[in-house]
Amino acid sequence: MKILVSGGAGYIGSHVALELSRQGFEPVILDNLSKGHRQAVRAGKLIEGNMGDGQLVREILAREKIEIAVHLSAFSLVGESVREPAKYFQNNIANSLSLLDSMVACGVKKFVFSSTAAVYGEPETVPITEDHPKRPQNPYGFSKLAYEGILEAYDRAYGLKYISLRYFNAAGADVEVEIGEDHQPESHLIPIILQTALGLRKSLELYGTDYTTPDGTCIRDYIHVSDLARAHLLAIEALKQGTESKIFNLGNGQGYSNRQVIETAQRVTGAKIDIKESPRRPGDPAVLVASADRIKAELGWSPKYPQLEEIIASAWRWHKKHPHGYNS
Ligand SMILES: NC(=O)c1ccc[n+]([C@@H]2O[C@H](COP(=O)([O-])OP(=O)(O)OC[C@H]3O[C@@H](n4cnc5c(N)ncnc54)[C@H](O)[C@@H]3O)[C@@H](O)[C@H]2O)c1
């Protein structure tokens, strides 16, 4: 069965495409390489193009006989979304809507969507369940929540069935195939720590040390990118079996503070990480931890790599071999 993977040359999408091919699916990757990397495509074929190009997408859907689509293509830098909201609404809403319209026009009505913990904003209760109030604090989170609303309306009107996966913090790298995280610019904590361990950065900027958490730093929920990718397989199976549309959190349900992540990375790498303590960044919640009970109960998902140490070790193997990412 052929699956369209929009954004499949990106960090998470390349791991999703790999898992799909491991399970016997044929991934067809659509990516405009605005952020992704040709070398990250290790399974399936890459078609270079914009998801907002309706003619191209309709051609691909018909020619390749696509039955299900996974939609990961988006911009996802929170700070940039605050400075340039139009860019985010254009890509994450308008281009993404065009992708959906192309699908409906071609009768492809099964869809997996990459949503985010950023739809919740500052949590009132932790761990965060899917029913927690949604109050995104930035245009990025808003764009993802708006798209979930679009999906709900398309289900009602056109019978589109979707599974929206609200990822918490994806990290790590495939343990067999050499693909990994290479965002430009990098904004995620673990790769930044590892770049510091490699001497590519002088020090690590630690934002906020006065949160009401045990060690004063933010707490986040890290999920291995391959565990995250495997959840897409379960979502696809559920859609194939005719499930109703559903929304799931995707995290490990365990939080680690920034200091704990740094200490673990020091243990894994054997390097001393120099830290520069800086003020809090606006809009960074103190604690973001998922309740993943729903996806465990309903799709039978369970993580293979729940330990932070193994998540960081897999990322470290990638970064050590590819200090400058795919251009190393
Ligand atoms: N990385 C995380 O921890 C995280 C957390 C929550 C949600 N997400 C979401 O997961 C998805 C994937 O994230 P990622 O970290 O792999 O990002 P990424 O930037 O590595 O991948 C996104 C890919 O989409 C492509 N793309 C963007 N706009 C496109 C367009 N108009 N047409 C075709 N291709 C386009 C980019 O070239 C890139 O390859 C995103 O939707 C992101 O919002 C990521």
C-alpha cells in the first residue's frame, strides 16, 4: 500500500517513512526541501514539490494510487512564528488546507496529522490529557489547533477520517540507519547540548532557572523519534480498519528537567557542558508532560526506548558521526 508522506525529508518524516517501509508499506515522499534533506530519504521515493501545489499533489495521488496520507510538512519554530505569523499561517494552514482539498478531490480520505503539545499552552494540570483546555501561546501552536478544527469540519462534511498526533518533544535517531536530527537553525535542547559537547558551540544557553520545579528549570517529555514513528503505523492500521477520527497525545508520560537532560548528556558523551544561565523565554511553560494513556489503551502503543539515556545515546551516535548534520 502506498502512503503519501508530506514532509518525509524532515527529521520526523524520514523516520516515519523508514518505519513504513520496514512494515511493508511504500512511502511516497513529498517535500519541497525548504527544511528537509535529500539524504534523509532512506526509504521510498522523493518527489520534490510544495504541498500547496494542488495540481502536483492531485497528479501524485492519482498516479501513485495513494490510499492514506501522513502530513508532517510544516514550519515549527515557535519564536519565528511570533515574528512572522503570516509565514506560519500560509504554510501550516493555507498550504496544508490545499493538501487536504487535493485529497478530498481525489477521494483519499484517510489522514494522519502531526500536531503538537503547543496547542495546550500553559497547562492547568499535568500530565496533560487530550481534553485539557487548548490555549496556544504562539502562532505556531495556533496554526496546528486551527488545522485540527479544519480536520473536524472536513470529517463532518466530506467523511475524511483522521488521526491527529500531538507530539511532545521528539528526540533521538534511528538505531540502525544513519538518519537523525538536522534542523537549521536548531532549536531543540538535545541536539544543542550535543553540539556543545562536540565543541561546535561554546556553551549551552539555559533559559530560566527560577521556575517552580525541583531544580528551577523547565520540565519536558521526550519521546524517541522511532517510537513516535511507530505510532504512525498504528494510526494507519486503525484508519485502514475504519476507525472514527481520533486525537492522541504522543509522549512518554515522564518529565525531565533541563538540568537532568544536561546531566544525562554529560554521562552519555563524557563531555563537560558549559552552561550560560539566561532569563526565561516568554511563553515557555514550566512543565509539559503528556498523558499517553489514550494512545496506549486505544492503539496499543508502547515505547521501545522510554529511557532518556537511550534516547540521548542514539542521538549522540548520529551527531558524533554527523557533527554538521547531513552536510558533514
Ligand atoms: N520535532 C518535534 O519535536 C516536534 C514536536 C511537535 C510537533 N512537531 C511537528 O512534526 C512535524 C515534523 O517536524 P520535524 O521536526 O520533523 O520538522 P522538519 O522541519 O525537520 O520537517 C518538516 C518537513 O516539511 C517540509 N516542508 C515544509 N513546508 C513544506 C511545503 N509547503 N511543502 C512540502 N514540504 C514542506 C520541510 O522541507 C521539512 O522536510 C511538523 O509538522 C512539526 O510541527 C514536531
